[in-house]
Amino acid sequence: MDVTIKDGVAAEFAQVDEVIVSMLQSDVEMVESIGHYIVQAGGKRMRPLLVLLSAKALGGIDPCHIRFAAVVEFIHTATLLHDDVVDLSTLRRGKPTANAAFGNAPSVLVGDFIYTRAFQLMVELKHMPLLAHMAETTNTIAAGEVMQLVHAGDPDTQADQYQEIIRRKTAALFAAACHGAALLHNADQKIAEALHDYGMNLGIAFQLADDLLDYAGDPSLTGKNIGDDLNEGKITLPLLHAMKVGDERDRRIVGEALRHKDGGAFAEVMSVVQRTGGLDATRQAAIQHQQQATHALDQLEHTAARETLRLMATQAVDRLN
């Protein structure tokens, strides 16, 4: 994420990092080792930034927003630990995944620790509507992960099923970060819903961009291996589009690669995706959701923080260029 995104909340962002580090302390050495390993691996920290910027757009950042931003990052971190085990991933953000470095079992268990730490933090906030909101969100994310697992390797997955998967597993936490900041501000329902819509559409646009970069990205920039999604049998929009508009041979090539989770067929599948316009279709879908995200911000008063939220949506899709 461009440094200008953080400029307006730099001091508060540093405080979030301090909370994260302090809450990773444990008398179990492996917890701290794995927790710090994945947190220090980098990443854009988009979700805690969304909390801070949403709060600032509504009038200001309070200490409760700092701690809630850490909660959101902990939930995201826990999902990463679990996802990499399920997906058998070996590379994230250009570094070996935690499961590659420490093993699957430690990664799962430390993921559980970080999940529960997040809820300990939320309880301390003593804000029942927020706690209920995040409990629902976390359940939604877990259900999305299961849905993705069920549909892995299934070329008969429909576009609406794919959309629901990314809405739950990725976009829900983006939306919760924005909406949660509004709840802590006791914002008007219309404003809270606008921020929720912004976060949801931003999350979908971000995931669509990620799906596209798996077929057209530079591993040195994306920090993950090209073709990972195909290796895992993941249905993504470039493949869905290719099977929808391609001929029988195209559908057979993509379908068999998915069923067998055959990363070795990547070049052939990529040829089909390019020929059928799958990359352009995915790019256009990402742009559409980016535009819906920025449109939702029109409900907020004009502030520097609102314009930074708008910039975040633009940058989420600009990486496709």
C-alpha cells in the first residue's frame, strides 16, 4: 500500500503495531515465534488502516479504534495461518509461509491462539454490538473458507457461488473493519451502512485483482507463486469466464486442470484464459466494484480521510495496470 495512504494516520498506525506486539506476548515460546514471524512478514495492513481511516472520516480516532484495528489484523492473521495449511502454500509475501517454516500443526494452533486473542481484545472494549458484529463476521469468514474447500477442483461451480465465496472469505472482513469503526462512533445507521458497502465492494475488488494477478502477476511483486490457485483447484473469475465463453475444447482443458489440481497445465490454461478474454473480464469486474466502493463514500462528509479511503479503492485496482 502506497505510503501516502498511511500519512494521515501514521501515529495511530504505529500505536496499532504496538498493541499487536504486546498482545502476542506469551509464556509459550512457539506462540511468540510464529506470531511475530507472520506479523513481521509485512503486508499492506489494509484492514487496520480501514478502521483508522473510517474512524477519522467520522470525526476522530479514539483508543478503542486503535485496539479494534489490532483485533481486525489478528483475525486476518489467523485466517492466513489456517489458509496456508489448507492450501499447502509455501510462499506468501515473498517469504516461506509459517507452515513451511514451522510445520502445519504449530501454524494451526497458533492461528487458534491469535483468533482467541482477538476476542479477548474485543471483550475489553465492552461494546456488545461490536462483539456481536465481529462474531458474525468471523463465522461468515469460516463458512466462506469451507465453501471454497467444497468447490475446489469443481469446474461446475457457478459465478454466483464464486461471488459468495469471495464475499464471505475476503470482503466480509473489509466491510467489518469499516462498519465496526462506525459502531464505535455510534454513527447514524445510514453512514454505517455506507461504510459497510464501501468495505464490501473494496474487498471484492481486491480479491478479483488478486485472482487476476495469479495469472498475470509478477511473483517478485506479488510475493506468491504464479499458478498457485490452479494448483489448489481454486475457481476464480478468469477460469469461470474462460469456461463460459470458450468452446468445448477450452472447457475441457480448464475443467481437467481444475479437477486434477494440475499446476503443470498452467501454460495451456493461461492460453485459454487469454484467448477467451478472461483477464479483461476480471479486470472490468474489479473496476466495477471499485467504482461502487467509491460511490458509497458519497454518503460521508468531505474530509481528507474520506478521500484517502477513495484512494485505497483506486490503488486496489491500479496494481492490475
